[in-house]
Amino acid sequence: MARILITSAIPYINGIKHLGNLVGSQLPADAYARFMRARGNEVMFICATDEHGTPAELAAAKSGQPVDEFCAAMWQVQKDLGDGFRLSFDHFGRSSSARNHKLTQYFAGKLNDAGLIEEVTEKQVYSHADGRFLPDRYIEGTCPNCGYENARGDQCENCTKQLDPTDLINPRSAVTGSTDLEVRETRHLYLRQSQMRQKLEAWIDSKKDWPILTTSIAKKWLNDGDGLRDRGITRDLDWGVPVKDGEQDWPGMEGKVFYVWFDAPIEYIAATAEWADANNKPDADWQRWWRTDMGADDVRYVQFMGKDNVPFHTLSFPATIMGSGEPWKLVDYIKSFNFLNYDGGQFSTSQGRGVFMDQALEILPSDYWRWWLLSHVPENSDSEFTWENFQASVNKDLADVLGNFVSRVTKFCRSKFGEVVPDGGVYGAAEAEVTAEIASRLKAYETHMEAIELRKATTELRAIWVAGNEYLQKAAPWAMFKTDPDTAAATVRFALNLIRLYAVLSQPFIPDASKSMLDAMHVDSADWPDDLTAALAALPAGHTFEVPEVLFAKITDEARAEMEARFAGQV
């Protein structure tokens, strides 16, 4: 049994996420976690809300709520939506937790002891109308690189160039819109990432199995003059982790907080500590996942994220971990994803364009979305959601192949043998042939899942479903029953066992349908089929079952057209 630590990039607190956000980290992480648990491994699957930084303050101000109340409410919203999509986190934490405050301050102190923190006097934008320094995301203006008029003070969303607020042309406050700004001096703490360059480069070079997307982004940032520079880890904000060195105040840093990019990844560790607290476990129980001197040397740590998060997870967070000089667990594998686009364009919150997580669950059950997203996950390039493709995938894969197989087998058995696995007949060449095919497909499926090649895994899983349909079509028990009911009984018995097998194999992708199939087969055990022949005899003659409700209803052309129009966004 292996020990697998899985973290999904933690979503910002400032709003409900769209399907592109979901498939870029949390959903594939969940499929992998479910698979690893099913194979008998010990899994710790951690996520949280990212609650600090300017997005939280801006969203809270827009909602008219105090920022702490806004974050508490949005955490619950995001937690409920995660539950709705059946995301099987061991713990879904909060970066505003006391654990994260303490750990962030602890790491800053260790980095300072190692000479990796420097106090820097810099020039920042001060707004007279706001009566405060404006952090980078509180400032908007024209990008000096591409001319985009709504660039933020940290990055232009249009051309992706990293910016400083003072780079912007015609800057304005994102809060009040005021242009009554001036540049003043202020002091901040900087993480001297540049001092860690050689160590980070050697570490990245050692990861020969990482996806090309991950390593290419990491090396670009590492070698680009704009990349591995020393970066400020504090801001002039009210909401965040107060700048302290352990329990001691940091002289000259009064009224400042650690910046979100510094404290957010530390929340992976803190959320695991929150898990221990929530389950009345001692610190040793979470430390065995994170400290190599406490047993984490045998843990495989896998991170899931969109490609925009790769620089922070390959450079900044590892610099924090390494720079502490302590035996903290570093990531072993980073699975990064490209972007999911929406029907010829991009998802847009402001324009109401695309499907967001709450809306998706209002329309259809989570398995419909899970299957399409995971079978079209943007692993090697950007992918695109279209309603035609979604409809075709649901109707063909889920309704016609899997759902139809389950319905035909159970209803036919009920009509001819009752709701019990029939006795009679013996398995022959046809059963041996489909077992051999499934064995080959299952091996490929397992290999792809272990390598986190999710699209390839769904292709193999669908092929396993198809093999059962082709077997049933050739065996034709409805015709055979008229002349040879014993052979028909053997066919049905084998097919009912296929339903149980499909339930087990499908669980990482469509957990609700999996449970429905297991419940219908009156099965509690969902052991992985390490012995396929035994698995296909798990339901003996005389075992009772029931005909399940329709697993997947088809999406009509009319329903598709209505959804397409609803989520097209503003014209």
C-alpha cells in the first residue's frame, strides 16, 4: 500500500468557479484520488479556499459585507458545490485559519533566519481618495506592453505580462475609480528567490517524468529575466496574515500582512493540520504527510493545477520549503492543465458567458458534467466546451453505451428469471473472449490512471463498456431463451456481473452512477478487480438485485438549444 498526498490548487474565495476552473485542478485530482483509494492506497486529498489578497477585499466590498463574513459565506458556498460535484476531499480548509496564520509566520521566520528575507524600500501607489496604499490588484490601467485598458497592477490578463503598478499607463483605483494617485515610499519584505536559483534548477531538472507543460513553464520562469526575481511577500492590507516572526512582531512591518501568493500554498500544509484538528488527531498525524523526519519520506506528493499556477508551485513555494532548511516534503509530481474554452471563446463572469458550477448542478446531475469534463480534460492543449459535443458525449457514452447496457440486462432478467441472478448453463468461448478483452483494456486503464493520463483512461473505460454491449448483442439472450434457456441464463449471469464490474471501474469518473449500479446489484463491497475472473463471478446464482432507475436520460435537441442560448452571455 502506497501513501499518496494529493493537493488541488486552492480556488480564490471571490466567486463561484466555472467549469474551466473545475476541470483545471479539483476534478481531475478527485478522479485520481478516488482511483488511488480504490487500489487500496492510503490517500490524503487536500484543498481549501484562498481567502487573502485583494480579490477577497474587492469582492467583499462589492457585496457590502465585512471581508471576514464574506469569506465565511463563500467558503460554505464553495464547499457545498464541491460536495455537489462529489469532490472527495479529506479536508476542505481555509487559508484564513489559525493554522495557516501560524505556519505562514513560522516559515517567514525560518526564511529570515536563513538570510532569505530582505527589507526593501520601494515606491507604491497611494490613493488620496481611498486614504491608503493600493496593492497591485487595486490598481487598473493601460498595459504598456499591449495597450489593454483594463490591465491589473500585477499582470495584464490580455497578454499575460507580469507588471508592477507603476508600469501602468493612466492608472486608477479599482475601488473608487479615482485617478488622484501618487507614488510614495513604503517598506516591504522580499523573499530572495534569486538566491535559490541553482538549487531550484537542479531540483526541476531531476524531475524527468513531469509533464512537458509543467517543466517548460517552470524553466521559462527560471531562465527568463522576468522570472526568478526577488518578490515582495508583504502588502499594505488589513485582511491577511499579520507580519510576525513567530509570536514576535516584525519591527517596521506594523499594519502589514503577508501577501497571498506567499501564504496560499502554505495552506496545503495548514489544511492538513486543520484535518487533524477536525478529527481530534495529534500533530503527528498530519506531520507524517509533510515532514520527512516524521515519516513523509515514503509519501508520493502529487499536485494538480492550471498552467497559470505552475510558476508559484515550481519556484516560489519550493523556494519557501527549501529555504526553511527544515525537512518538509517537496512535491514529487505536478500535473498541470491547459485551459478549457467555452463555445468559440472564453468563460466570462462579467458577461455571464459559460456555465458555472452552481448553474451546472441546477441543470443536470454531476455525473454528466464529470464525464464530459474528464473525457475532454485539456491535458496536451486547450480544449473547448460546445453544447453539441456535450450532448453527443452524454447521449452516446453514458445513455446509449453504459445506461442502455444496465437497463437491457436487468429488465430482461426480471422478465424471464425474476430479480435474481439466474442459475444454469456454463461460461464458454464468448465469455472467455470478452474477459480477455476487458483484461487487456483494464491493464491499459490502470496504467493511464497511474500516469494521470485521464483522457486515455476514459477511452479505455468506455471501450470496456462497449465490450459488454457487443458481447450482449452477439449472445442475444432474448433469442437464445426461446431454444436454450440455460445458455441464456449463463449470459445474463455474466452480464449482471459485468454491471458490478462497471460500477467499480467507473467510480473515479461517475461516482453517483457507480453507487446506483452497486445498490441495484445489492452489493456493499466495491473491491478493485485484481482478479478479473473472480470479479466476474462475484454475483452467484441466487443473488438478488433490482432494476435501477434510468441511469442517464438523453439530452434532447430542444434542451440543448435552450441551454446554449441561456449561457451564450451578453450580446
